[in-house]
Amino acid sequence: MFNKNTSNLTYKDINELLYLKQEREGQRLDYKRELHKDGKEFAKDVTAFANADGGYIIWGIDEKSKVVVGLQDKIGNIKIEDWIENVLNANVSETIVYEIKCIPVSFEEEVPLFAVVIFIPESINKPVYVIADQKTICYIRKGSSVFYAKPDDIKKMYEKKTAIADQPEINIRQKSKGNNSIQIGINQGTIIKTQKVTKKNEVVTNPEIHISQEQAKQILDKINEIIEINEKAGLFKSNKDKGMFFSQTWTSLKNKFNVTSYHLLPKERFDEVMIWLKKQIAYEHRPRMRKGNNQEWKNSIYTAIYAKAQKGLGMDKESLYQFAYEHLNLKQPITSLKELSDTRLNKLYKFIISR
């Protein structure tokens, strides 16, 4: 397909691929006119390649006419490279290694246009799942299409993963040239942007030592809950603000527990991590919603109290109301949490969450 590294690709290479080689979409190549703004759909396309034989996705190509049309190198105010890193962090179960380059194709427009090339090698950690709407879904690329992976497909992925399990690490070496338009990325890790040879090791987890995929999903859900709370509180003025906050939240967790990836958290510390996240939500993040969107804050507090009381403490509503009556020193019993003032509701919330 390309007889050179991703870092060395040029506009000429794209044109030769389309018009000289007349390379069609297939097992290892996908053309797309635009970058799909839905992060889950983007993750679907990327993981499908990682679960199969790897390959290239090239954005800025009209799929039908096979003509270079280009696209901007930003989504809103976020650079495409940063958007991709955030999306894969939020929606993918495993580390995905990828290489990306934005190739200028037109400077005649008011805003320069680019062809965006991503190379996704076959993952050594497959099956890789997309995490969406409380579900984990495995996709695989077959020919020019993406399908739900069948049980037999997943079985073969595990068999191949087992066969290469003795390999201790995968090293990525890349020399960057020119205007820094080449990036090598690892979701759950860092984007490397450099003009010197850089070595980056892919994260490899050990199920005997590190948290399980299910536990990783629970941690991811809590991180997403933090983002959602702050979004409802009106903290973000732009997608860039949201992306930066997302990265900062992950960094705080990794610094707190001294890991480079949350997948490397020791399994014996999982409960400690979850307690810490719940306290962060209760004492740092939910109070922001109270100022920015009081009714939304109340609704979220009602939901959190009822959920913890029922699932965590085995209380039905009557028992919960009695608990509130006794611990808040109310003058008379209540029949609904809506009867509580904001101050007392917040106090009850902290009582319940801390138990």
C-alpha cells in the first residue's frame, strides 16, 4: 500500500494511492470524507482494524468519487490529534497504538485543508472493546466492512494473543521531520510530538496483578460521571475546555495512585480507587453543580441517595426516610426527599455516601 513510514507520507503518496495504484477500500484500507464527530463511531472504526489485521484510515477522501477533498485539522477548537486521544481514552477498553499524520492538501481555502492518515497496527491486546452506553462491544473489520465480532472471532483473537504473550514489550521507534505534523499516539498514555527518535512501550497488563477489564470499566464510568457533572454545572465553555478537564482528571487519578495507565492499577487497590473517586464526586464535583444548575444538582443527589441506600445499604424508601429523620434531627418525619432543604439534602447525601 504505502512503501514508506507514516511519518514520511506526502500529498503525492495520497494521489498515487488513489489515481496511480487505484487502491480500493478493503481489509487494510478505509477512505472517509469526514471525521465522524460521534466518538463511539470513531472508536468502532479504529478498534475494528486493531482486532483484525491492522491498516489505514484516510480522512478527507470522498469515498464514492475517490477524490481528495480534505478537511480541517480541528474539531471545534480541539486539534484532531488531541480529540482522537480523548476519544480513545473514553471509549476503548485497551491500549491502542497508532500513528497519525495530517498532510496539507489545499491552502487556497480560507482555512487550510488536510488529509488525515492514521495507521493502526494489529493489536497484541485484542480483543479490544468499544465501551458505549453501559455496554462493551467488540468489532472486527472483514473486507471493507465492520461487523460485530462473533464468538468464533473473539476466540481466535484470544488464541493469537496467547501465542504472543511471551513477548515482553512492543517498541515504537519513529523519527519525526518537518513541521511536527506527525504524531505517534497511545490512548491511555501520551501523544509523542518530537523531532528526535523516541521509544515508547505499549502498556501490557497482567491479569494476576492488575485490575480486570470489568473493574477498569467501573473506573471509566466514574470518570465519565465526573465529566458529566461538571458539564451540567456549566464548567466548560468549549470542547477544548472539556478535553483539557478530561485529561486533567485522568492525570489526577494516575498521580494519586502512581501509575502511568489506569489499566496498571493493582487489583488489590481497586476498592481504594473507587472510594477515592466517589469522595471526589461527593465533595468536589457535585457541589459545583449546585451553584451552576441547582435543579440538576437536586435530581442527581436524589438519584445518588436512593441508589446508595437501596443497593449499598439495603434500605427501602421508608427506612431511608426514617434514617433522615433521625440523623438530621428533623421535627417531623418525611415522605419524600423533596421535602428537605438544600442544606439538609446535602448533609444527608454526605451521610449516606460515607457509609
